[in-house]
Amino acid sequence: MLTVSTFGKFQIMYKKCIMREEDFNSEDEVKLFLYMMLYHGQKVNESQIGVSLWGVSAFFNDKSVFKVFKGLKESLNKKFPKLTFFTKGEGCSYKWNDEININYDGEQFGYLITGAMHDSDLQGRMEKYERAISLFEGEFMPEYIDTGWILERNIFYHALYISAVRSLADLYCAFEQYDDLEELCHNALIIENTDDVLYGYLIKAYVRRGSISLAMECYEQAKIVMEQKMKIKTSAILDKVYKEFIDINKYSEDAEPLSFTPTPVDQKTAGAFMCSYPIFREMFRLEARESVRHGRKSQVLLLTVEEENDELFLETVDALDEAIRDALREGDVATNYSKNQILILLSGCNYEQGMLVANRILSRLYKINEKTRNVTIHVENEAVTDTKILD
């Protein structure tokens, strides 16, 4: 069996013998070998091969397909003297030798992803995605993307890889494998560092593992990438118009946001992830997708503080901040919504559990400051998949 690697590096291996790119005499020989391998079931003529090597200029230069074939055969014969890779057909046609079986990483990559997509068993699907992604050690033939058909395959495999990573990330979230999710996103962002969905998954992994400062750094880095590389000031996923957050105020036109802000604290002493609104929106979006795909219950709470006395209002805000940190689990997410409102995302909770959490928060609040018992605090509790609060 001949094994050919094209992701990140190009090499041919047969038994214990390895042939690398530098063992060929020219780039044309590498491209010719790759072309014949990819179309190994077909006969191709010299005109097709010439266009594949040199494009339109093949019709206007004196380069010879025959000479490239001759050089390629000589290069291959040095490494694999017992193998005949090509057969010559009628006229000026050539064909891959059917007696040489190929194990080609791109083909295996596609088979595994197709299999994962059709696997009804979630564990089996996850394993297939993991095997496929492990094959993708880099872009497809990146040194040769000035050639049209190589560029097209490069783009195709890149898109297929990102799609597989997103699907695997969904499964990791469903199985709560947040260490694996973090590693997956780290590796994928090395290959594609402008994908806001991957940043969103990485932020989620950090939050669920209690790495709050890393989650904040990741958000800031994603924002910089969106602005500098994508030339956009906002991301539809990570930072959906921050002004929208500032302007959200259902009670006063000139109201300021509540005074609890993200704090880089040690998660051993803090429960909820107190984040900015754009991060909350992304966490909510990912949670909603998981809830739909995997049938998991999750709730969103909206706490509204109503108090006309400014001093008591501020005392309530401070005490509520502390109560939320104490009452929620590590990985639960909370954010400012408007001057007197707080949103809380409760992963893996149904309605009844959501109300228990709300009651626990209020009980902690009253213990922290008895005067807050005189403040009206409304609680809205809706399923993530049903809520209109964030619309």
C-alpha cells in the first residue's frame, strides 16, 4: 500500500521507504504526481496534463509533458525501483497503474467526515470526527496554491476541516469535555484564526473550566482579529454591535449600566462568570444551539431591580452582585442588561431548577443586606430556546 500525505507536508511512503518533496527534480514533477494520483481512475491526455501543470500558458510554451513524465519516473525509480506508477495508453494518454493501491490522507479525511455526518451514535460520530481532524496536519499543498485545481482543493479541505471542528466542538459541549474543547479550538485557531465561532467555543471552554481571565483575553484577541484582519469592527457572533448593549434601557433614556463589571478574580472564590454583554450573547447563542441539537434544558433568568431611592438602589446592586457570585455555579454566566437588570444563563437547568436558583440568589441577597427586603425585584425565567428577552 502506497501512503501519500498532502496535509501540511508532502511525502510518499511505501513500506519503510519515504520520498519527500526535495527528492523530486522540480515542482512540475510534484504537481504531475499529485494530479495522476488524484485522478488515478481515469485516463488523461497530454493536453489535460499540460493545463494542469501550466494553465493556459501550456498552449504557448515549449514545455513538454513527456519530459516531465520522464523526469518524474526517474525520480520515483530512485526511491521505489520495483514500482511502476503509470501506464501509457493509446495516443498521448496516461493512467495511474491500477495495481498500486493508494492510502491518501485527503480521501480518508473525506470518508471519515462523511461517515461521522451519517453516524446516529453520538460517541461514534465524535470518534470519527476526531480521527478525521487528526489527519489534518496543515493546509493541502500550501506551496502550490498558485495552481488553480490545487487551490480549489485547498479551499475545499479547509472548509471541510472547519466544519468538522465546529461539529466536534458541539459534541464536546454535549458531553461536557471542556478540556478537549479547549485543545481542539486552540489547534483549529492556528489554522483559521479569523473564525468567530471557534473563538466563541474557546471562550466557552475557558468559562466552563473556570479560566475567567483567559476567557476575557480570548474575547479581546478575537475582537482585534475581527477588526484588523477581517476589517470589520464587530462580529455577528462575538460582539454584535456593542452600542446596542449601551442603548438597551427599558426604563430611562440616560440610564447607566449596573455597576457590576467583569473582575479577574480567582475562580476558587467566585462562582458565576460576570462578563460583558457581547460575551454573554455568544455564550447564549452556543447554549441555544446545544439545547436544540442535544435536547438539553437550559434557562435564562432576568432580574429587574425597581427602587426609586438612589442610595438603597446602589446598596441593592452591590449586594446583588455578591449574591450572584455566591449563589451560582462555576461556569454559569451573568451580565448587565440595562441600568436595573441582570441576565443569568443557567446551563443544564429546567424551569423548576431555574426558580430554585432565583430564590437562592434572593435569599443570599437578603442575608447580605436586610434592607433589600424592601426592594422590588422581578424575576423572569424562560427556556433558552423559547426566550425573547435577547431579541
